[in-house]
Amino acid sequence: MGLPSFDSFSPTARQNVWRGDELGSADMPVLGTGHPALDAELPGGGWPIGAMTEVLQAAPEAHVWQLLLPVLAQAVETRGGPVVLIGAPYEPFGPALAAAGLPVEALMWVRSEASAARLWACEQALRCAEVAGVLAWLPQARVGELRRLQLAAAQHEGLLFVFRPEAMAQSASPARLRLQVVPAEGGQMDVHLLKRRGPPLAMPLTLPARSERMTALLGASQSRRKRRLQEMQGTQVQIIQGIQQEAREETNQGATVVRLDLRRKEGQSHAVDRVAVAA
């Protein structure tokens, strides 16, 4: 006896069937990521609530806030509870997060180097209904331990993001959504969708790795540095011209003036290049 074809299902039954070549609909609540291009590729159009999202990176601190700040700010505003950071590699810079809509008082930072302690803290935070979201750095967690966290996240429908090394990309994971984030040129980041309810994504999504404000500040700093370098080079040219004039007046001394290459090469700096020293 053969299996029934998809067309033989009633219209109501078809709505509950997911075809592997289509982007699945979300079977749980979601929150928008704040990145329209990413929303368009995720089931339901956002981060899953009550399920684990796994983020793989070479550097554990890279691009975390630029990727997650929009949804964390939204979750805190909606639920009113804190965001718990477990094993974060560096202390977060409060003013920058507050400027993006995530108040400093909404953060709880749990510091521990022991893997077991991090897992325990993560599970306890997920079991607290008031917590808006949990960000946990768990490089040594095993599949069974991650499965327990997945079950704990489902109890109170909280956000759960687990950060692990990119070397884990080929290992099994109970995460509902799995990403790999890689730095890209021009202040961008490439987001690879390793696991989602839908077909594989052939090409990574390129998202901004810096906020618009930070990009503008860096651009202004580079412009000021370039302008100071040009002014300094102009002053040095005037000095050389003066030396050349003196040399022409003292040709009987056999003086020779050699023009220096004032352009700084990669990896080099001149003693008179104060801009290079300051940088």
C-alpha cells in the first residue's frame, strides 16, 4: 500500500504539513530580529521564543550586540524582565547598549569559568518567568545538556541564545535555529543559516556589523586623521623646499638634498609622523 500524495490531503490538513523545499511557518511565537533581510529567511519572520537559537563564531564576542540588540530591547520593553548574560567574555559597555534601547539596569551578568556552573545558572534563569532573555556562552556544552536547556526555554517562552565555537558546526544540536556569524569586509558580517525549518540557504546574508552611529564616528575619525596627515605633509614639503634653496646657494659645499618618501607604508611609521604614533 503506497503513501498518500500531498494533493490528496484536505486543505485543512495541508496547512499542517511542511514540505522540505519550502520555508516553514513558525509553530511558536517569534520576535522580529530588527534586520529585515534576516526576518525574510526565518520561519515566522523572527527569532523563535521558547526555543534555543545557537550562534557559532570564531571569536565569542564578535557581533553579538549588533545582531541581537534590537530583539533584546524589544523583549525587555514587552516583558519588563532582565536579560541574563552567562559567561560573557567581556563586560558589556552600558552606555552603548542604553543608546540602542537596552537599559543597563535590565542586564544581569553571571560570571563563571566552570561549565557546570554556567549550565546550572542558565537553566535556573530560563525557569524564571520574569526573565526576558538569556545569552549563554557554553563552549563545552554537550548535546544532552543543550537539550535540557531547550526544554527549560519552552516552559516560559523566553529567548535563549547559546554561543559556541564555529568548530561545532558539524556536530549535532537540538537548537531550533542555528547560525554561523563570520566577519566580512567593510564593517559587515556574513550570517550563514546552518539549521532552520526550510531549505538550506545557498548564500550567507550580509548584515551591518556596526551601528549607523558608530560607522559615522569611525568615518569622521578617519577623515580627521587624513586631513592632519595632509597638513603635516604640506609642512614637510615646505621645509624640504627651504633646504633645497639653501643647497643651491651653497653649491660650493657640494651639498646634496634627498627627498624623503613621506607616504607611510603598511607596517611602517616615521619618527616625525605624529599621526602614525597617535594611531
